[in-house]
Amino acid sequence: MPYIANTEADVKEMFKTIGCDSFEQMWEKAQIKSPPPSLDTLHSGLSEYEVVRHLNELAARNATQLVNFLGAGYYDHIIPAAVGEITGRSEFYTAYTPYQPEASQGTLQAIYEYQSMICRLTGLFVANASLYDGGTALFEAMMMAGRITRRRQAVISEAVSPIFRRMIECYSSNLDIELIQVPSGTDDSAQKQLMDAITEDTACVIVQYPNVFGTIEAWGEVTAHAHAKGALAVCSCYPVALAVLTPPGEMGFDIVTGEGQSIGIPLSFGGPYLGFMATTEKHMRKMPGRICGRTVDSDGKDGFVLTLQTREQHIRRASAMSNICSNESLCALTALVYLCCMGKQGLIDVAELCAAKAAFARSEILKIDGVKPVGGDAFFNEFVISLPGDAAEVVGKMIDKGFAAGFPLGRYYPDRKNQLLIAVTEKRTREEIKALANALEAVL
Amino acid sequence: MKLIFSISRSGRRGSSIPKADVPEVNAIPPQFRRKKSAELPEVSEQEVIRHFTALSRKNMGVDTNFYPLGSCTMKYNPKFHERIAALPGFAELHPLLPQLRHGGALTQGALAVIYEAERILSELLGFSACTMQPLAGAHGELAGVMLIAAYHKACNDDRRKVMLIPDAAHGTNPASAAVAGFDTVEIASDSEGNVDLEDLKKHLGPEVAGLMLTCPNTLGLFDPNVKEICRLVHEAGGLCYCDGANFNAIIGRVRPGDLGFDVMHVNLHKTFSTPHGGGGPGSGPVGVAEKLVPYLPISRVAKRSDGTYALEYDYPDSIGYIAPFYGNFGIILRAYAYMLTLGREGFRRVSENAVLNANYIRCRLAPYYDQKYNRFSMHECVFSASRQVAKGVHALDIAKALIDRGYHPPTIYFPLIVPEALMIEPTETESKDTIDSFIEAMIEIAKMTETNPEQIQQAPVKTPVKRMDETRAARTPVVADLG
């Protein structure tokens, strides 16, 4: 095995130092006296070449050649090669939590720059160093709002990702939290319903921007209403869209979270991803997760440290703001390098391309007989159409034609059985979009 | 070093994006558009690369320095794992594909990885089943204690609201129990560093849901009473959770399921060699005994009789969805590659050499540093700088002096029950030569404490920055450059 350096001679010498003459004696001295397990269901070790060959075979059994119009919060964007070059530097990826700042300035400054990027995108004051994913980040935001308001009720729109909502439901099941889910509509009445649900007992109202159906809404009235009731406003958002959309901070949101996969992180079958979170200055000390801060060293030289650690589990234990320890640091670095490569104009260009291509795709698809639009014209890069039949069945047929045509909403919304959610990123070409529309027409 | 924002120049670009091949309509209605662009930096690709390459050189990592950070298992991360994780067949795979009709057939390779990794891990842990879904160690703890809550709920036992946690535990244990809705009660350690059985018995009762025990414990010791502890907790109607952060000490040698534990997490970024990433992403799969299988999170990966794999959801007693999908797949993949490389014989060689290396350090440093518990250790050894404190040198000072000598420091001030703790975990992948050099450095620091403590107190001096003003950072937080 290549990963153990000790030779037989080394082992012998070290045994002498520790007063043993065999591994079995060593175990016994360490208080382990039971016989070793047989592990007979496991096979023998393989060489690197054999493992690579096996995993290449498994990789080939995954259908990544489909033309991808599947999104639902997880998107197929361009990732410049420079991103992987940096995150592939082992000075970054083989380090751990930067508790020793003098030996970790690289990681720490990167976290600080990442936090700054998230603030600039969301329009808020402070971001943490990352959470696991968009769903856990939204749950943490809900808990944070509960701590701040000392209230136990959360009002959540059903136009928030059902993937996130079922995670929040799961985590809340043993807690004294009342989740009020407000039906999603396609017009202004949904916001009205959401506002009506906010009471003096509400800790926070939770929405998504753009929502799970791709729709863009202005949220100023809802956040103002929440504040008037003493509640906080929480928003989960799509970071690429924030290059062109009004930042949530400007609409009055107190806590903004989101899934950061779209900014430089590969889809990778569900993870690792990136949960981001930002908040106002007022609520900084109630935020979960690590935070990097700027300070000076004993010579007065600028540098960075992990700060406000009294919020965290290693200090506060059962009364910490969260149980989170390891977060998604390397994914935060990935997002940071991606945002640097894209830059101010690049991310706008990506967002505009996504929106233009989605608009083109929608107009092409709506030319098909029997396909109807669902929702208005204010969408970013994802939209819903209604088909003459079961959308899940149509998607199944489209797979045979080489397309991941979108996500059938009936899986999560039984009353939307015929509806298909289609995502278009900057990677999709005019030809692919046309081919999608043609294939869709053929299978309907 | 300058922030990336300060090298930004208006009009500079760091990437090329395809030109529009569709009509450039102004797709987004103007009332929703931001009035002022987000101030992301404007830098060239080369500037990005130089900036981050320079930053990377201000870091210590396993690939650059010995990194004996206790409780973190900073072992070598095999390089081919990174290439496998980047294969387009894995990296470009959309997680919703298998949830489409006929979609399972599109992801057979990925589902096979998860299924096989679960199978191998279950065998190593001595459990009936595993879930690979938890996204980090603490997330695994949360999932694990939620399983315990679900079990008691299913038994219609709603009194069990208390989780017992030894005083030596990681902070995540009480924090995870709290997030799952439990009250926590601390159990004392005895004079040998084991769980104080009398204190445990005193706290067992009808309100106890379970005990969270790190095995081997955070002192780097194997508690010889583990089986008895599990028996006592079970007798009182509770369940036993094993914090597997230290699984590297016993992998292939002891199966926690055989000891009587009911549920356990392991950290793939510790024992299974996946990179620590500067603080994640990790992965914290959870293994369970038969009685907890019905409560495992969904979806679950099953193998059908025809040899194909499928996602299953029909587990009515499941705690539900703890992750968006199937776990940190890219990390699970690396760990699976490691499991295949090690094989049946390799796992035990890991624990043998990890324990040997730690005891070697313990024995050689024993004349120079105090040990609160003078016992044979497992994969890490815990010293106390109590002797050095008399000269004004604290654990923190020793840590900083090590940095100047080219070593990442051990974990310090943990576990909390050892004053001035220095927790050293060499792992099995380090050579005796490296370990010997580290030992020499530790001895030199101990000697210098006697003769020239000021020099230790002033360390580090060879680093990009000296000791940081952490009080200032916390009092007047500067946490973002808002532009």
C-alpha cells in the first residue's frame, strides 16, 4: 500500500521505543482485547490503475451526454479552467480550518474576499464563511430569525424550492417550530396571502428569489409588512441572477441565503455544494457559521483571523448558534475564484445570456400546439410550461431523444402534473434550443 | 497582501463567454433590474491566477508540512482521487436525473458508487446499513441523534428528552443534540480518562434518550468499559451514539457495532483520506444497527435482483430529507476510491500504523511534557503544557514556535478537561523520519522554555504575519470589503 511510509525496520525500532513486540501486543496495551473482525465481505486492495479503470467504467454508465435543460436550483453553467487550477492547489485543499492564522493567511484572506463578494452580490453587510448547501442555509436562517425575535413560527412560501422545504420540515420535526406553508400562486394574490399569514407570532417570512418557478418578484411590500409585525424577512436566492436583479438587501431582507453551486461549482450528482448566508450589521452576532475578520498583527501589519467565535460550538457547545463545524470552505474558494474570473461585466454577461436564451426557448416552445405558458413574463432563466399530458411521461420520452428536458413539477406539486420547469443556461446554443422544441413537438 | 478588489481596473476581463446566438432581447423587465452593478473585481485571468497562487503560498497544508492536528486526521490525500472526481461522467451529472422517469438508468454508475461505499462502510463499522447523506461530521451527528429521537417516538416514549455527553466530547456533540431538540447533560470523566461509570449510572433514567460517546475518546484513549457503558445505557432504555471522528484509530481492528453502539458517524475527510479543503467540504456518513434502519433518511440507494441500482423513497418511518440529494457525492467518490485501494488488509494497516506513530511520539516526548493520563494511547496523544506554564510558556506559545520550525501545530486547548492541552495526531501516512524531526523540534522547544522562554513567547517570526490581534477583530469586526 503506497500510503504508509513505515518500513518493517521502522516498525521494529518504534516497537522498541513503545515497549511492544507486535501489533497485537500494542492493541492489548491500548485496551483492545477482542479479536480482529474478519471483514470477509470485503475484497483485497487494488492498485491505482485498477481503481481508476473501475471508476472510469462507472463514470461511463452515467448519462452526461444528454442536452441539459434541467435546473430546479442546480444549474449547468460554464466553469473556466482557471477555477480548477486554483482550487486544485494542494496548499488550499490539503489545509484545514484556519484556527492558526499565522499558518493560514491564504485560506483566511480568501474567505474574507468570498464574504465580501457575497455581500456585494446580495447587498448586505456581512456574510459567513459558508454553510453546507442552500437548504441547510435556509434552515439556519429560520433558526437565526427565531433566536433574534424569540418567536417560534415561520411563514414559508410554497414557491420556495421543495427540496429546501422538505429539509426544513425534517429538521423542524423535533423542534418547537410552527411552519406555515403558504400556497404558491402565479399572481399578486400569492404575496397578499403570504402577508396575511404573518402575525405577531411570526419569526420570519421565507421566500425565494427568483422563485422555484423562475419568476422574479419585487419583495419590498412583503418585507416591510414583516418588519411592521416584528418579523424578519428571509430570502433564498440564485447568485447568478443577482448580477442583474435588484439585490435582496435593497428590498429589505434581513437574512439572505442561497445555493452557490451555480457560481463555479460542478453539479457532481448533488454535492459538494455551497450554502451562503448574509445578514445585516445588526444581526451579525446571531449568525451561525465561521466568520473571517480583518485585524492587525503585533507589528501592526494587516491580516485575517476567524472571529466572533463565541457564537460557535467549540466555545458555546449546547448554546451555540448552530452545530456546524466543517463547512464548505473549498467550495467558497471555488465560488470566489469563479466570481473573480467572471468579474463585474462577465457575470452580467452570463446572466443576460441565460435570460435571453431562456426567453428564446420559451417563445420557441410556446409555438408548439397545446403548450401553454404558466406564469408571467418576469422570469430569469427558468420558466414553466403546461403540456397537454403528464409532464413526467413527456420527460421520459425526451430522454430517449437525448434531452434532459426539464423538471416535471408534479413530483412536488400534485396540481401541476402537466407542468414542466425548463432551465436554460449560457451553455445552451440556439441549435440545442431549437432541437429541444422540435423534439418536444414530436413527442407530444 | 492586497485584496483582489484593490487590483481591479475598470474594463479588465478575466474570462471569455460565448456571444449571443439568440435575439438579444431585454428579457428581464426593467423594474426588477439592479440600478448599480455589483462591484465584482475587474481583473485579467493571469491576475486571478497570480493573486490566488500567492495566497496559497501563505498556507500550510498536508502537502507542504507535517500537520499533526489532533482529532482531525490530517493524512495524505491521494492525488488520483482528484482526477476521478473531475471525470465528466461524475462532475457533470445533474442530481435530479435519477428522479426523472426512466432516469435511474441514466445514473447507474453514480448510484453504484454510493451503494458500494455504503456496503463497505457498513462492514467496517459492524452495522446493518449506512446513509452517505450527511454533509459533514456535525451534520452526521445531527442526523444520528435525530434517528435516536425517531426511534423513541416510534416506541411512543416521549419522555426521553435528555442526551448524555461526556465532558471530554467535541463541542459539536452538545450542539448537535441541541439542534435536534434534546437537553444535554454532561457526564464526568474519571481519573483514568474514561467515562465515570458512577456518574453515568447516576444520570441514567427514563428521561435519557441516549449517550454520545467518542470512541476512542478525545483524549486518544480507548475506554475499556465501552461495552459496559453501552449495556448500562441500553438497560436504561437509551441508545448509544458513537462519534467516529477518531475512527482512524480502530479501522479494520474494532467494529463499533460489535461494541454495542447503535448509531455512529464517520468523517470521510478524516479516516477516508478525502481533502479537508481549508475547512470542508466534508462528509459524515452514518451507520446504524438494525433497529434504526427504518428511520434512515431518504432517498436510499437499493440494489435490485437484476443487479441494477435504484433510489427508494418508500420508508414511512424515515426521518425524511436531511440533504438536498445523496450526500457530498464528490467526497463519497474519493472515499470509495480509497476504500478500493486499501481493501480488506489495508484498513487494519492504517489503524496499526496510526496507533504506533502516536505512541512513538508519546513515549519519546514523555520526558519533556506532562500527560494528565499516563496511558497507552490510540491514534493521538494528549500532552499538557502545565510544566512549561511555570516558565510562562503556554500551549499557544508552543504551537506558534512549531510554526516557525515548519510544523503545523497540534490541536491546542482541547479536550477541555486537560489544562493547556496539546493534542498530537501524526496519522499513519507520515514517515518515521518526519516524526523524528517533529519530536526533535518539540524537545528543542521544551529545552528553550527553560533557557529562553521569551523567544518561544514571541513566536512565530518567520510567517507572513505575526500573532494577530484577535480581540480587536472581535470588538470592532471588519468582516467584508463592501466597496
